[in-house]
Amino acid sequence: MKFVLPVILLLIFIIPGHSYAQVAEKLVFYVSLSGNDGWSGKLAAPGKNKTDGPFKTFERVKLEIEQLNEKGSMPAQGIEIIIRGGAYLIEETIMLTNKHAGKVNAPVVWKHYGDEKVQLVGGKAIEGFHTLSDPAARKSIPAAYQKNILEVNLKAHGITDFGTITNRGKPGLELFFNNKKMQLARWPNEGWAKIADVPQRGELVYQGDLPHMRFGIPVGKHYGRFTYNGNRQNNWSNTGDVFLHGYWVWDWYDEFVQVQSIDTATKEIFIQPPHSHYGYSKEQRYYAVNVLEELDLPGEWYLDRSNGLLFFWPPSSIATGKTFVSLLDNPVMLLDNTENVRVEGLSFQFSRGNGIVIRGGRNNLIGGCTFSNLGDVAVKLEGGENNGIAACNIYDVAAGGAILNGGDRKSLTPGGNFVVNSHIHHFSQWIRTYQSAITISGVGNRAAHNVIHDAPGSGILLTGNEHIIEYNELHDLALETGDVGAFYMGRDWTERGNIIRYNYFHDLTGPGVHDVNAVYLDDWASGTTVSGNIFYNCARGIMIGGGRNNMVDNNIFIGCKPAVHVDSRGLGWAKYYFNGTTNTLFERMDAMHYKLPPYAEKYPALLLLYDDEPAVAKYNTLTHNISYLGRWIDLHDGLNLNTVLSKDNIIAKPEKEFINAGDHIINENPGIGNYSNGDFVLQQKALRYGFKAIPYHKIGLQKDKYRKNPLKTFNTK
């Protein structure tokens, strides 16, 4: 009997050890459109006897993860949910919480099967189109076009919620054919109409926080009416369904407004409340959408919201592809305070809302996914730690590409969230301003190795502290807007410590009449480092608008006019910020408790700012930059090269301008390669002046786990 107790103890340890050995190192579940939630989910396809196979729904596989977490039985290498190819119609958000979390070394991974394409669709396929038959439509649409236009009753498909178009909101229901967004019937088909006049424009008011006579543009009151030229509007019957999209006063702010009525005798358009935020101005741009009489081109469509009738002129035979309408207003997928979840290689499409939202949590990753044809921002990272987007493709979205928030500003605690190696283009297609490819806020987040292009406004918008913007390529932005930057930040002295380095800004010239900057440090943006960037063919390289303590170092400017602009706007047109008209700057200083740690310790210059001519741009440093084939610097509001530290810059073939004795003036190529063919490698000629080589090979998209064949940015070895 003396050996009984040791034997029992041995069994206690052996049995649990044996039990854990039976748990797979990694669990794999499959989901398929041909699956069954009554099956095990362990097979990639249904068995021969149709008694086992993959799950059918995401809710079913979520239940398996919940049970494993409840039992503490998460496998050592985590879980994979492998989704077979096909279009999965998402009627309710796929919600993942801490019940569906993985471990640091045992993540929960949602991914596609092999090379099969998985589409998570926030809409519905529409069939049953027939030739135009509605009497009202036949009366309104010109006879020459009627044979091309098809009709379908959305209510017969169970669709009665068409969404609401608001001034700065989402587009509501949209139509897609062959994976392309179709154009809501518009006038004019291309370009813009212009406001003929604003009848009440003699009675001026100022709206918002800018004095709108800054550019000499008078702003009408919000009576909600203006006049038009021509007689096109005489043909429009159901004007209450018509929406107007315009830059009503400023080229940096657009809105949709709904027509209330049109007086064809006086040629006045009356707008339903709410009216445009800033009013209306003569000669400003706009166009009309959802006008039945303007359904006159392939790819256009019109929605009769009262009767649920959709009229469509398909660009090719309706039988050649699938037609979808967007329905889901909420995110397709939401990671809510979960951890260690990865979403890989999935496609998010045809929804009115976001593709994915990550709310809080940590160590979550969206990798190698595609987001297109969405009615809102593709991906939102709302706080949390070390959450990120990697190697994703985002395009054809109504709003922005990605919103990246994280960290705490008052304590300067970094978030560590990121957007990397992603290709973001043709975004901001509905609302055209303040919908950037990447919007960053908070503290300590990063955007790197992204390629951003083809959009009406900004590429990257930033607020907050200690962010890093590096190795990105930005081009062909600000195609429609004005007073804008490919990179933009401003109007807060406390937003410091941000770094913009090793980026390639090129072909940023705007439509010809608008004010475009590559890097726009607007309205007293301060304490920013702009280093090692390439600026090629930019209307303006860097704008320093009244700020201080900015460092511009080791950049290449080619064909920029100017390379750098610095002004003390607080002494000029913007002096109202210092005469009590507005307190924005001072309120934002107080909100960060700048007299106390950590701000007082991290940014001691803030303690002295109010006693050191805050309206004057001071302590901005320009060193070791190269300016070639353009203009080097513009200084305004009494600034001169004694107030802007400029030294050791290489200014080649300069125009007549400010030149500092500490700079190097040469009359030849300063040693730059074949820049017109994407070769910016510097020769020894430039390096001998102290310029440091730029790591070109790291700029732009890189090869990684998700991106096998990235686009090449430079022709460099």
C-alpha cells in the first residue's frame, strides 16, 4: 500500500498531460456556401455521403471559438477559419468580441481558401430587369434613349430602405454593375455648372471660423437660393428628387444639398434645409444628380424613391455581369475590444457602410484584404494598441481609405497602430473633401510604404503628436479641390513631434486654378520634421503657414515653385486669431494642459510661446535641401532670411529670389539622376555638400507575406 499514493499522483499528471497532447496544435474550421451548420466544420468540402463538411455561416464558427475560449482550450497555435470562395451576403455585421479572441502566439485567423476569392457583400444581387414601362418615366426620358433603359422594382426584391442623402453623409443606396459603381444620372455629364448669382449676396454674413472676405469672395446668407444660367432645368419634372453637389463657397469644402423647387421664370433654385454650411457664392461649381430627364448615358441610373423603381442604362448587356445594390449601413465586420485576430485576403464590397471597424483591443491585423465599392471609409481603427492594416488594396470608395486613431494626447501615450504597404486610390468619390486615404489622430501611430493617388483632395490628414509618416508615395491628388495638401495638418500649436520622412511626392499640380501643396503645415502647425523626402513636379513643395520650430532637412525639390513657403499669417490676413475674434488656438493649448508634464517637459517651447510674438513664424530651419528647376523659397508677412534659418542648401539654377549666404548656389544639375524617368539617385556632387543619401528602395510598396509582386516606384538599382 505504500506505493498507492505516488501512483495516484502520477496518474493525475499523466492524464492531464495526455489530454493536452490530444488537443491539436492548430484547429481549422471551414465555411462554405455549400456547407451546413449541422456538420463539424472540419472538412473543406461536403463528404461523399453529405453527412459532414464545412459550416455554412460565420455565426456557427464563432460559436466554436466562444466555446473553446470558455473552456480555456485554445490550441497552442491558434485557430484558422478558412472560407471557401464565393459571394457571402452580409445582412448583419460580423461581430467579433473578446469571446472570439486569440492569444499572442495563437491568433484566430480568418482567411480565404487557396486562390479562391471570398467576397463579403453588404448588398444584394438584383435580377428581373425589363424594358422601360413606367408611364411617368416614359414621359420624362427622351424617346431616343428609352430603348436603352431597363427598369426593376426594388420593392419586389424586398428593398424599401434606400438610405438618406445628407449634406456631408453617405450616399445611401448605390448601384454596381460588373464590379463598378454606376453613375447616378447627372447634369452636366462632365464638368460643372456655375452659380449665376446669389440674389441676397449683398447682405453678407460670416459663417464658421474664417472671415470669408479673405479671398474677396462674398458669401450669401443661408436663404438657400441662387440663380442659374440656361434653360436645362425647364425639362426637370420631379425636382424634389434632385440633389446638387457643389463647392458652394470654398474649393476646400463640398456638400450635397436637396432641391426644394425651381422657379424657371426667375431661374432660381430653392434648397431644402439644411442649407450649405457656408452659404453660396457666384461662379462656384456644382452639378445635379438623380435627375430622371438626365438619364442619357450608358452607366447612368435613377431611383424613384417614392415607388421603389430603379431605371438603369447598362454599359453592356445586363446578362454580361452581376448587378448589385448596397444595403448594409453598418460595418461588414466589427472587431470590438478583441485581441490577436487576423483577417486575411478577404474582399469587402457593395455596402453602404464601412468594410471593417476595429474598436479598441490590441494586436489585431487586417492583412492582404481588398476594399472596394463601399459607401463609407473602408477601414477604421478606433483606438486600442498595435492594431493595423497591412498590404491592403482600397479603391472606389465613397469616403476615405483608412482612419487610424490610437494613443492618448493628454498623457502622450502612444497607440502603436499602423497602416503599411497598402495601395489606396480613387477614394473620396462621394464627399470630396476631408476624406483622405489615411486620416491619423492620437499619438504615436504610423503610416509607411503606402502608395496613394487619384483623388480630389488630400492623401494624408494628421492631428496629434509623435506620428511617423514614412516611405510613402503620393501623387495625382488634389485633382479637384483647392487650398489643400497631399499631406495636411494644422491649427494647433500643441501637435508636435510628428515626422514626415523618406516620402515621394510627385505630380501634385491641381486643376490649374487651385492652391496645391505637397506638405501643408497649415495655420501654425509647429514642431514637425520634414526630412529626406523627394518633391517632384509639385505646385508648392512645403507650406509653413505661420508655425514655428519646424525642421526641413535633406529634401530634394525638383520643379517646385516654390520649394518652400513660409509666412507669418498672424500678422496679416489671419490676425483675427489674436484679436479676440476666435480662440481656437488658445483653447487647444489649454485643453492639453501645456504648463504641466508631459507637455511642459516634452515641448518646453510651449511655455514661452505667448511671450514670444506668437503671431510670428519663428525658429523654422531649412538645411541641406536641394532645389532644382524651380523657385527655392517664398517669404511673406515681413519674414526674411534672418528670421528663417536657411543654411547649407543646394540651390541649382535659381530664379531671382531670396538667397542666403550660407547656402550653395550652382548653375547645373546638382547631381540628380534621370529624374524624369524615376531615377533620383544622387551623385557625389550633391553628397559632398552634406546631403545624405535617401533610402529609395524602401519607398513605396514592398514585397511581404500578402503582397507578392509590388509596384515599382523608382528606376533605381
